[in-house]
Amino acid sequence: MITTMKDFTFFSSLEALDAESKYLVHKAKEATQHAYAPYSKFYVGAALLLEDGTYVAGANQENASYPLCMCAERVALYTAASQYPGKKIKKIAVVAHRKNHKELVSASSCGGCRQVMLEYEVRQESPIEVVMFDDNRWIHCASAAALMPFSFDISHLKD
Ligand code: THU
């Protein structure tokens, strides 16, 4: 079943998503293999599709000093920004599973990652679509800005 809301489309199964999104979800699942999550045991993978067809993946990286843990989305976003400067990000998919479990669990991007997506969206002047699995349905979001209402960005820092 597919339902829509402004900027959001909800799918009851992965199969219902478009081929590009499905493949990006596959890349995000693959990326969970490289999660380093000995503390939360929550394995998160993110995959980005760049404008030229390049894929960039990231997985969460934890640290004994807990505040230093880094989300999968930001690992992928910062990798793209530093390895492929100037290439626009078209879409990001994020998935998660628990240790020793294959089935996906809800992985709604945290506020910090949404803020970082927004930063790059504003910078590249084109939307970054977001695909994630939450509450037993797949969500396609048209832009990072839609995930961050009343957000703070570079425009607020100008005189
Ligand atoms: N995590 C992500 O990688 N992405 C999110 O959007 C939410 C949380 C990670 C951070 C930490 O390693 C683990 O999930 C538990 O919070």
C-alpha cells in the first residue's frame, strides 16, 4: 500500500519503492557490515547516491567515550563531502538491525544527522531525498528540509 502526505510517501513493503531507492537500501544494508557498535549493538548503515551515479556508504562508529559515537548517516555524508567535493547528493537511505539479527528495525535519522543533511542540501541548492524504515513502513521524504521544520541554517547567520 502506498500513501502520501506533502513531501512524504509511505510504503508498506520495500518492493513498492522505485528501483533506485531499493538499490540504495540494498547498499545501506551492506554498509551495516562495517558498523562498529560494541556498546549499542545497533548496526546502522547509510548509503548516498551522488548526482553522477557514485554510491557512498557509511556505518555507525562507536567509542568507549560515548559522546564520540558517530552515526552512519554522518559518516557517509562527511565521506561524500571530502572524497567527492562538489558532487551533489541526490538521495540517502538509512537502515538498521540489531547484532546477530538480519531483520531491519526502525532507524529514523536523529536530529543531528537531519541537521547535517540540511546543511549539505542548502549548500548544494538542491534537495536530498531521504529513504528510511520506521514504524514498520518505508518512508520516502522529498528533502532534508521537510524533516527539519523551523530549522537553523546559514541564512540565519547573515547580517
Ligand atoms: N545511530 C545512527 O547511526 N544513526 C541514527 O540516525 C541514529 C543512531 C547510531 C548511533 C549509535 O552508534 C547507535 O545508533 C545507537 O544510538
